[in-house]
Amino acid sequence: MEMFFMFIPMLAILYFLIWRPEQLKRKKHQAMLDNLAKGNLVVTTGGLHGKVIGVDKEIVVLAIAENVKVEVSRGCIAFLKKGGELIEGE
């Protein structure tokens, strides 16, 4: 019975220190992906910096240089850039 009462605080600590923050981070990132729009400056998980010029349900078209367009999966967008700073899942 004592072991059972020891697991309850450990589970609470795991929840509040690991699972909950990760869940909030994931929700914030998904909201950022859902709100992508033309003109946003983004960084992909592969490190490409570009400007969003087209958004589809699963594909985002980025302009990474003059006359160079790249199609990436929406899930590959890691950060938004605002004022030169990376903003994760605003």
C-alpha cells in the first residue's frame, strides 16, 4: 500500500514537468501551422529560410531566393520569423 502512495506524487511530477509542457508546446506549434499565410517568413526543420508564397492543405510553397521556389510539407515548418527573431509556434 505504501508503494501505491509513492507512485501518486511521482506521476503528478511527471505530468506537470514533462507531459503537460510538451502538450502545450505541441498545441502552440499546431496553431502556428494552421495560421500560416502568404508573406510569413519561416524556417523549416531542415534549416531553409524562406517566405511563404503559397499555402495548401498539406503543402507550403516557399521562396528561398530570387526565382527559386520550394514545396515543403506543412509539418516541416519549425519557426516563424518576426523582426529577425525565431518565434516557435506563436
